[in-house]
Amino acid sequence: MGPGGIATIIAAASLFVIAAAVAYAVVRVGRFIDEAKVSLKAFTDDTTPLLTESTRTLELINSPLASFAKITKNVEEVTTKVTDATTGFMDKNGPAVKVAGALISAAQMSKGRKSKKKSD
């Protein structure tokens, strides 16, 4: 056997070692993927009930909020109607309201003077 035959045997042995290393790596990666698949399934099985409960909790929270939104809308409508009525009353009876305000102020001032005289 000459130097070419020995080089061929060494090259073939090296190629065999490389092929064995690649095969070992492929087998290890396959096992890793299988373990990842099992872990992902376990994670999914554990989180599905949690997501279901979270969804139910949000539904229970949203139902009172919907009622609160209806109440708020009704209060807004009543406030708008009272504002419109007050504006209409002030537009029609502006001078009368001013006179009534002046009379109320005068009555309060008079009341304040009487209480000062009693305390002296």
C-alpha cells in the first residue's frame, strides 16, 4: 500500500467521523424538539383554564360597567334637559330673575343686621 492508499483511508475515516458527529447532532436536535413539543403542550394545557377564567372574570366586570354606562347616559340626558329648561327660563324671565336675586340679597343683608343688633 502506497502513500495514496493511506491518505484515502485517513480521508475515509475522517469523513466517517464527521458523518457520525452530524448524525449524533441530528438525533440530539430531534430529542430536543420532542421535549420542546411536550413542554409546549403542557404549557398550553395549563394556560387554557387560566385564559378561560380571565375571560369569565372580564365578562363579569363588564356587565356592571354596561349598567353604569346606561346610568351615566341617563344622567347626561337629564342634565341636558335641565340646562335647556334653565336657559329657556332665563331667556324669557331674565329681568324677573335679576329682581328676585336682588330681593334675596337684600333679605340676607337685613337678616345679618338684625343678628348683629341682637348680639350687641
